Amino acid sequence: MSTAKPTRVRHIILALTVAAYFITYLDRVLLSNALPVIQKEFGFTLITLGLIQSCYQWAYALFQIPGGWFGDRVGPRIAMASVVVWWSIFTIVTGFSFSVTMLMVCVALIGFGEAGAFPIANRALSRWMLPGERGIAQGTTHAGSRLAGAVTPVLVAFLIARYTWHLPFFIFGLVGIVWAAVWFWYYRDVPSEHAGVNEGERGKIVAALGDAKGRPPIPWKLILGSRQMWTVAAMYFCYGYALNMFIAYYPKYLDAARGYSLKEMGFFASLPLAAGVVGDICGGLFSDMIIHKTGRIKFARQSVAIAGFLIAAVCCPLAVLEPDRYISAALFGLTVFGLELVVGNAWAVTLDIGGSFAGSCSAVMNTAGNIGGAIMATVTVFIVNAWGWNSAFYAVSVLSLLGAALFTQIDAGRKLAPDSTSPVV
């Protein structure tokens, strides 16, 4: 092995992946923050608003596995650039919507494209990030998405107030197309194909991950026959339901239940997802610190994620019952902070147990999570109409408790296939 100081190309790739997550959530949170304004212009009901959200959520959920398969088969370089260009084009087209039908079709097509983003990105990192870096890598990438969630409400409120609701769709779509061009130019599917990687960094990666050659067939029977994989999926269903409540309906809750103005909505809607940024970073950082100190990967992933679910379960009902807007916002922030302690560890688990098939494993997990989000988008409007907004958030608490219970059964140290392509330390 070369004694040259290792280059850090893998960290630049991580930064590009963080940017991809950021852009994904720019577009995703844009929709939920623009919808109350679009609703007033088009004059549709809360039920119709829920149907629009459901079009996105179901498309996003159902194309997770095809998206992960696409990434594993053609490689993340081509796959990631392709899906980002796809959804960016339809984000721009959404800005031209003149009817509810066109809006539904466009957001569904955005969902089809974005479905592949996280599984493909996970696959992209699987051949680059060392096992001891995976927790913080996953925490950082998801922090990028939550940072977008935090800044988007303020930015969208400004652009809509200053111009129209159409403009943010045009701007955000163009940002995605530029990112796709940079990714295709810089990223390579394996370190050996990247001219910027020296022998020091290449040797470090190969020593930890093995030397990937070719694209082995995806062992769907092994993945779908794994009890642990289904436990991971069920846990992420709970997370997906809970987290998507804040992405899809929190701005509407502030408008309908708390009577906030557009400017106030932009500020208060950003606070929970800003807290989520901190949770993402802390979740990955704490998990990796525990691994480095103890070598106990199962304990590291479990302890942080279970604590996060329990924080969310306690804080969410307190937040809806709190009359003071600032204390309530702080409690909602703690709720999302807790949920985001979970997410980096959940995605790290798919890397830990999946190895070269991390894209497909994470696609199965993320399918379940987004089915949870899709069900949430569908049923929340009926819960609100029947029992009010408080009950909709109580459901978040219940799902968080269930998620904590499920994570006690997940062992990140037990690989799907005990071979050199899926190393765990």
C-alpha cells in the first residue's frame, strides 16, 4: 500500500450527495408551503389538498424499489443524474399548472423521479464511505435535506409574497439541472475509476470495503426473505409517517389551527426542520462515536435511534397542547430533532447489512417509510375533519413509540450476506 497521504475525494462526493439531498427537499417542501396559497387561488377543499399530497407520496413510495434497482444496475453516476434531471424538469412544469388535474399529474411525476434519489445516493456512498464514517455521513446527508426544509418555507414565503407562487418552481427546477451536470462530471461508481483518488485513499477504501468488480445480480430472495429487513422496513414506516406529517401538513396546521399569516408560517414552519438538521448531525455523530469507543455497532445504532423515537413520542403531544406559540414551536422542534436522531442510523443500517446491495436494501426500507408517508397524507385530512388537528399529531406520538419498540429488534452487525462485499466493523 502506498505511503502517500490519502486524498479525500470521498468527502467531496459526500458533499455532492448532501447537496442532492438539499435539492430534493427544496422541491418537496416547496409543494407543501405553496399549496395553501394555491388552494386559495384555485378554490379547492382540504380533501383535494390531501389528494394532491397523496399523488406525490404514493408515486414516491411505489417507485422506491424500481429506483434502487435502477441505481444498482446502471450505477449511481448515470442513475442519479437521470432522476434529478427528470424531477427538475417536472418541477419547472408544475409552475405552469392551471388546474388541479395538471397539478396532481405534475407532483406525481416529481414523486416518480425523487423516489430514486435516496436509494441511489445510498448506493453511491456504499463504495466510498468507510464503515466508521457511515453514521456521520448519513447524518450529514439527511441534515442537508432538513436544512432545505428549514430554509425553504422562508424563501418560498418571500418569493410568493414578492412575485407569485409560480416562480419558486422555476428557480428550484433549474438548480437541480445544474447539480445533475456537476454530479455526472465528477462522480465515479467506484474509486478505481476516479482520476483524483491516489493510492493512499484507494488502499484505505479497498482495505475496509474490498475491491468491487462488476455488478453482481441483486439477491432479491435474500433481501425480501430477511426478517431483519422487514423489521427495518416496519420501523421506517413509523418514521416515515411521523416525519412526513411535518413536511406535508405542518404549514397547513399553522394556517388552519393556529391562524398564522403567510410570513409567520414561513418562520414557524422552518423551526422544526431546523432542529432536525441538528438531530441529523447528532444522530450520526453520536452513533459513530459509540462505534469507535466500543466497537459495538448494534448498540450504537440502537441506543441513538431508540432515544430519538422516545423524545418524539413525548414532545409531540405536549407541543399541540401548549398554547404559547414559542414554547409549542420549541416542543415541535424537539419532536423533529428526536425523529432525526433516527434517520441517519436507519440508513446506516442498510449500508451495514446490505453492502453492495445497499441501494436495493435502502429502497425496500424507504418504500415502507414512504408508504407510511402516503398513508399519513391520505388519512390525516379525515382525522382532522373527524377529530381535529391535535389527534393527527397524537398519531405521530403513537407511531414513534412503535418505532422505538421495533428498533430494539434490529442488529446492524448481522449482514444479509457474510462476504467481502458487505463489510461491517
